[in-house]
Amino acid sequence: MKSMAPKIFISYSHQDETFKDALVKMLAGLQRRGVIDAWQDRRIQPGEEWFKAIKQAFNECDMALLLVSADFIASRFINDEELPDLLKRREKEGMIIIPIIVRDCLWQSEPVLKDLQALPTDGKAVIKFSEATGERDQVWTEIAQAIEKRAREKASQKQRSDKL
């Protein structure tokens, strides 16, 4: 039987790998329980064609998480190869795209990003939340809860459309 777990594509700049790792860790329970199937480029196996693997992953995904920073915005690969296809799928198929602001940048000036509801709340960058006080863990938890809610909605949509 085909899994109903929504496939999630995580798009990020490698300069933001620590944020991607923190997100993946926060989503690990959802992944283990089959609520989501999160994909990121570190899942590419040795010997696999990396470009083909990335294209396949974002062609199969139900949701995309964009870890936004100045490095993300500056990435030619993200802007030329990932975002155009993801946005087309959003327009045609209603794919969910969630920007997660990890570091302060001019994301609200980006035509692609400015109209999408971003996380954390009010688009305050994750880096602004203190690790020492536990605020950062709290904000990652809130982000994970929002992703879980959208993933569960997407899974029930998939179930309904499979029954038709």
C-alpha cells in the first residue's frame, strides 16, 4: 500500500546546514511515525546522480520547506533550479510551500517569498531566539507543530482523492 505520509522537500543553502539539522531533528518523531517523509540532499547516496536525485525529490514532494537566509536568496541553484519548479507545482497542484526564516535577510523584498506566510510567527528569524533560555527549542517546536498540522491536512486530502 502506498504511504499517505506527505513527502516534504527541504530546500536550504549549505551555509545554513546547522538550521537544517535542527529542523530535521525536530521532525524526527513525525518521520519515524510515518506522519511525514522529509527529504533533504544529505539523503543522496554515494554514486547517485545528485542533480537527478534532487529533481526527483522535488517532483514527488507534497510540501516544500524553504530555509530562508541571505545565502538561500543568493543561491543560483535554488533560484534557477528549485524555486521555479516548486512555484509551478504550487500554482498548478496546490503544493504547500512554507518559508522558514532562519537568519535575517531581505526575504520580504523577494517576489517569490513576500506573499507566503512564513514561520516563525511574524517572520522573526530563528537565529534571534536564544538557545541558552530554550527559546530556540520552543520556536522549532512551534515550526514542527505547524508542519505537522499541514502534513496531516495534506495526508487526508491524499486519502480522499485516492478514494475517488
